[in-house]
Amino acid sequence: MSQGNKETKHLEKTAAQKVSKFGSFTAGGLAACIAVTVTNPIELVKIRMQLQGEMSALTQRIYKNPIQGMGVIFKNEGIRGLQKGLVAAYIYQIGLNGSRLGFYEPIRSTLNSFFFPDVESHKVQNVGVNVVSGAASGIIGAVIGSPLFLVKTRMQSYSDVIKIGEQTHYTGVWNGLSTIFKNEGLKGLFRGIDAAILRTGAGSSVQLPIYNTAKNFLVKNDIMKDGPALHLTASTISGLGVGVVMNPWDVILTRIYNQKGDLYKGPLDCLIKTVRIEGITALYKGFEAQLFRIAPHTIMCLTFMEQTMKLVYSVESRILGHN
């Protein structure tokens, strides 16, 4: 195959660029739910590690690393303890990643059409546009999923054996949402939304751009061919980037969501208090668990998304009669 034919084939529209907005939302949410089933126990450990030593210069490290932490939880709370908040995580992932992965391509296409009107939108790979598209789609997801992340965080931090951080007990997702609404109103359900926007915007701004950049680089330079191995490699690179950028904002979000009262007035106040009392390294508490979670989660999410996008496109093609 000639170089020209290779480039033409590479620039053809992918399934992700052909499906409807609803199809993108569905495919993104489905891929994320598959991933979170595996990574939820690590997310639980990460949250508890981030809450250790909160507002204290002395840190009692009950959870020392992800593997040891999961062992402690399993020993004291059983297998169900490792999957606390899973239902809330499913619903949250549908809202967050369905939006983040579903709206990314439409937003990117719109921006490309605006800034590069003379080039077909799917042929443009502009880093600035990709970053803005990733951040914007992530923020949409953060707003939609914030109440579920709030409930999930409190359910995962709660333990009747080992008390880490402020403890709030909910019997389930609906009990959590209804209790918060009853006690604090609609405003309470969106407590910490500003921190959620910062955290998710930071992660989303690099996740898909790094993934797409890595994938395009590997293909264009004939290092790898399109397929599962390429998706896995690009996803791994993306997951590492997300972990580094997002962890400080993730620590702040966890603490604001988990608080009962007004220990922190907002993300900036939380940042200042955390660094002043616990040191700058506190912003990377739970970082091992973050990488241990975000890397496989991103790998599975983005890899499965390639397949779910094709599945959704196939279904839509049959229903709508697309070629």
C-alpha cells in the first residue's frame, strides 16, 4: 500500500466520529461501567488513603499501599466492603464518562469546523482544540455526576471498624441522595461542584488528547498498527498522564465531599489548609492507588470504548440504515 493510500485510510472517519451524540454517550458510559467493576476496590482504598492524617501533621498510616489497603479492608469488612459504593459508581460513570467520552468528539468536531473551516473536521488533530474539548466534556460530566460522586465518596470512606476521616453512613444510593436533600436541599447535593469541575477538567483535559496523540503518533510512524495492542499502549500512556495531573485535585475533592460541616470553604481553602498543615506532599496522598486505579481504568475504559463505539455504530446503522 502506498504512503498516500495509508494516510487516506488513516484519515477516514472512525466509528466514534460517525455515531450519534446519544450513541457516543451510551458507548462511553458502557465502557466506563465495565472498567469500574474491576477498579472500584482500588478507588475505595485511594479515598481512604487520601483522608489519612487529614488536618494533622502526624499521619497514622493504616492503609500503606493499595495492595496492603485492600487486604486490610477485606480482613475487616469482607468482599462486600471492597465493593462499597459500586452502584453509585456505576451511575456516576454513566453520567461522567458518558458525557466526557460522548461529548468529546462532537465538541472537537465543532471547534475544528470553526477554527479550520477549510479542512474536514475529522482530519484535524490540533492539540489546543483537543485539550479544550477534553476539559469541556469532562466538566459537563462532572456537573451531571457530582451528586453521585458525593454519595459514593461518603459510602466508601465509611467503616464501622476503622474510622478514617469524617464518617457518614448511608444504606444505599437513594438513601444517600434523599438524606442529603432532606438535610441540605438541592445545594447540598452539589456540595463541592467547584472542586469536581477542577478535578475532572484537569483529568479530562489530558486523557483523550494524550490517548489520541499517542495513538496517531504510533500509527503515523508505522510503530504500531491499528488494533487492540495499539489501543492498550495509547491507553496506558494516557492513564499515567491523567494520574499525575489529577491527583492533587482528587485529594481536595475527596476531602470536600467527605466533610460533614464546613471544615473547608472551597477547593482553594482546602488546598491552603492541607499544604500548610500536612505539607505539599499531602496533595499526592493515595498517588500509588491513583495510578493503580486510573491506569487500568483508563486502559479498560478507552480500549472497551473502541469496541462499544463500533457496537453502537453497528446498531445505529441497522436501525437508521446508514452505510
